[in-house]
Amino acid sequence: MSNTASSTSVPTSAPAVGGPGLPQVRRLVTEIPGPRSRALAERHRQAVSAAVSTTMPVFAAAAGGGVLVDVDGNSFIDFGCGIAVTTVGNAAPAVVEAVGAQAAAFTHTAYMTTPYEAYVAVAEKLTALTPGDFPKKAMLVNSGAEAVENAVKVARRATGRDAVVVFDHAFHGRTNLTMAMTAKAAPYKTGFGPFAGEIYRAPLSYPYRDGLTGAEAAKRAIERIEAQIGADQVAALVIEPIQGEGGFIVPAPGFLAALLEWCHAHGAVFIADEIQSGVARTGAMFACEHEGVVPDLVTIAKGVAGGLPLSAVVGRADLMDVPQPGGLGGTYGGNPVACAAALAVLDTIESDDLVARARAIETRLLAALTSLKEKDPRVGDVRGRGAMIALELVDPSTGEPDGALAKRIAAQAHANGVILLTCGTWGNVIRLLPPLSISDELLDDGMGVVADAFAACA
């Protein structure tokens, strides 16, 4: 598919505003990257740590709806969504309005010093939206890793135990504790140890590669836990209902439910890490709902606040109330501007029925990707739910992961106006995370670029 514009002139200025008012088209007007992005890349090289890497070779100037416009005026279809963050669309009007009003009132007091209503309102919303009809409470912090750390703190304090079980291919963050919980060494863990202790890893249900039913995979994991740790030592089991960085792996039906049942039988806390999969992303408000699983604690971040830093731990009130006063919190946790954004995001999801929109996006993406898989044996698997869909690339002669191919296809898509991300333990998974505000026309155009990228990388 050719670019939608043939102009090669360089705009004299970058777009001044973003939001859904941006033209919803893919349009390339310079080479990729353009001259302004190249100049900024040199400034980045001079001023920013080399350890901070970027996926796209361009610098953003505006975004909204389903597009991102760079500093040279090129308009890209956004299949990355800031890594599942701008779920309701970048610079969504309700979010912009709420953020502006709150920033004009006050930007910070520290909730632990002088509390404010927006924090309470977000907690009320999240306790109502998360699965479970039991009494629930919440606490707010800044990042997904912080949410995971605080969930582990709650579980350890409530159970009086130390051991935390995580799973193959998991990603839980970049702090010391969450690096220990994360499975993939490079680039996340290499050279950063020693890590926090009492973290144990169990085998995940990975239907494409292990061929096991959910019950069989759960039995395998539980036998490992009981033999190597001991059921009476486990404070918590932490699992992503659909893995994010690990490759969008959807466990076989029954796997999560069996683990939850085991946790409750042995006094362990079941923590669902919904940081990438939550907040309407998968066609349910939380991915665990697809399996009828009601976690004890849920960690939430990414899509909850429209791009502002906010995360939460939500769960059973009897667990959340166990830590001593002052044991949970943080200076910026539940910042009032971020809380205002979150309330606007949650209202937008409800008013625009974005859960249903995620399901419609799933239907469209799966149809295109299934067709691609039927034609191209390098596509080993297509999987995911809602607007969280992926394809796993392999060497068709051996079935071995092909990370190099995924990297080439992503680069080809970038050069032709589509933001595309890779993931997976072997880097061989291409993931699609469009905003739920994206149009069908942009979805179809973007998938055409992806198909052309496969052909170009033959």
C-alpha cells in the first residue's frame, strides 16, 4: 500500500493542537525520520542516557483519535497507544477539560497531608468497577510497578508469609522487586542485581507452545509450587490474565480459575496484574472477567488516566485495611490532576460504550490477521482479546521464534506510517494496541500497511 500523500515538502511549523480534531489520515510528507526528528534525535543523543531507548525514529508533536503527528508533519496510525495508555484517545476532550480545570484549582497537596475529593472519587469508581461483590477498598500511586509492589506489601502483611509466585514470560516492572518478578533478563534485568528475594517462578499456560488444557497447565504449575516452595509459605500469586510484554499470551480456559481456587484453599492472595490488560482494553472492563475470575487484589495503571501517571491497588477491604496507617502511600500518589483525568477517562468509557468498541475492534483485527496467517506460514499464532491482539512470528520450517523478522516488519511499518510494537520473551510477537477511539477506516488502512510489510520482508 502506498503512502496516502506524495508531498515531500517540510512544514514550517508543527501542529499546534492535538486531540480528535486532527485529520484522521495516514500521511507522509517527508522521509522517515524527517529533518526535525533527526535534529531532535541528535539532541537526545547528547542529553539523554543511552539506556533510554525509543521505538519510533520520529518525535511527536500532536496526537488524537487514531493518529499521531510528528514534528515534521507526518501523520502515523497509532497501533501502540503509548503502550496501552491512551485508550480513550490521546488528548480526549473530556480529559483535557478535566485536567485543565483541576490544574487551575490546585496541582498538588499530597493526599496524606491534605486530602481531596478526587482521590476518594477515583477509589469509589474503581472499587465499583473491579470484579467482586464483596467490600473493596483502593489506594493510589503513580506507576504500574508501584501498584505491584504495594499489592505484594498488602499480601505479605495480611498473610504473614514471604513467598511470591510469578510466572514464565511475566513482566511486572523495573523496580528492584518487580525486576525480580519479571521473567525476561535483557534488557530489563541485565546487570541490575542482586534482586529482592522470595520470588519464585512457575510455568504459565501457553497454549500455542505447550498444547495443554487449562486444567493440565494449572496442575503442572501447582505441583511446581507445592514441591519447590510449599503451599503454606505462599503469600501471593501474581499473574497477568493476559500477558503484556511477555507476548500477549492468553492462558487456556480454566487455568486462572484453578489457580484462584488453589490460592483460596491454601490462604494465599490471588493478585491480577491488569496494568496492560485492564480498563476496557480487552472488551471487558478487566481481562480476568473473561474467565469469570474474581481476584483478591487487582493492580491497575496505563489506560486509567489518559496518559497522566496514576495507578491503583484495588481489592478486598479486609486485606487492604491490614497494613498499619502510613504503611501505604507516596508523595505524588493519587495526584489531583491525574485523578481528574482518571474520572474523565472512566466516564468516557461508560458514555461512549468503549467496552463494546473494543470487541468490535477485536472482530476487525482478528479477521485481517487470520487472513494473513492463512497466507503466510511465518505467522504461527494469532491471539488476544479486544484491542489487545498479537501475532507470533516463527521460522515455518522449525517453529522456532523469529524475533529478527518481527523487528524488520515493525521497521517497515514505521517507515510507511504505522506505529507498531513488538514484545515477547524472544521478541517475536507483534502487538496491536489501537486506541478505542480509532476509526474503522484507520484500522483497515493500518492493517493494509502491516500486510504490505510482511510482503516486503519476504
